[in-house]
Amino acid sequence: MVRKTKEQALATRSALLDAAEHLFQAHGVSRTSLQAIAAAAGVTRGAVYWHFKDKGELFNAMMERACLPMEQSTAALERDAAAAPLKALQMHVMSVFTRIVADRQMQRVFEIAIHKVEYVDELSAVRQRHLARRHDYTAKLARALRAAQKRGEILPTPGALRLAIGLYALIDGLIQNWMLDPAAFDLGRVGRRALKVHLAGLAAAIGTR
């Protein structure tokens, strides 16, 4: 009986996250009420509060569900960067682009996060999560770039964190622009070319030292 209850709770939570994804995409986060999400999921408003304390927590759980598989790619980056940092970086970033293009749920969640959320008071937790994830991701990029500096693949200056912020801006900018109009360009092809040029620029001065 307990097992069945746990399975039902997981099913309800999943239904709420599914409903939130579609309603957030259609109407924006701030204009979507918890009542509307509950109705779309076929549950009561009380069921929403049983799983999530507020809309911000629900939004973050939606993001976690879609983005957790991306952690596998990040883990591979940190594992492989010790042996071949720049190659590992290129493989990681391309895996991100490929996943976004192929995964409709990932596209939906990125569209919401990029274009459908306002950082109003009730969503302060969403802004905090966004900043925390950006900090964490740039730190991981910086560790890979630092490894590349130690191996002599790129110059040791400027600092790895500054380089990571620039690389993050490239990745984030490509994704944001592609999400605005996916038909405008091929994210995989254009992303690969832009990334190759960017990483080549970091390594270009090695031969002139």
C-alpha cells in the first residue's frame, strides 16, 4: 500500500511538472497560476502545495528534471579534461547543442527559462537558481581551461575564469538566438564552427611565444 502511495505521489508530481512546462511555455511563468497548473494536471491546488512550497520551487524542479541529464555531459567534461582539455571542451559543448536540437522537452524548458520568465518577487528563487547554475557551470569550464593552460594548449593569461565567462557567453548566446528562430540557422553546424574558431583563438598565440 505504501509503495502504491509513493508511485501515485510520483505520478502526481510528474503530471504537475508536465502541466507547468506547457502552461509556462504558452502563457509565461508570471501569468500562469498554480490553480491553472493544478487544473491542467487534474489535481487539486492542495496537491501542488504538497509537492512544492511555491511557484519558484515548482519552476526549479521543472528545470532540474530536464537538465539533470546534462550533468552527464558535464561529468564527462571534468573526467576527460585532464587528458585532453580543449578536445573535451569541444565534445562537451557540441553534446549540449546536439541535445537541445534533438530533445523537444529540452527546447521547451530552455524557451521558458530564456524567454518566458520574469524575475518578479515571487520568482526570486528562480533568479537565484539561474545565477547559481551559471556560477557552477563557468567554474567547471574554468577548470577545463585551467587544465588546458597547464598543458600548454592555451596561454596562461588571462585567467581561466575570465576565459570561461567568454566561452559561456558564446554558448549561451548561440542557444538564445537559435531558440528565438530555430529555422534561422543550424545550431549544430554554426555552433561547431563558432566554437572551433573561439578555441582556436585561445590557442593561436601558442606558436608565436
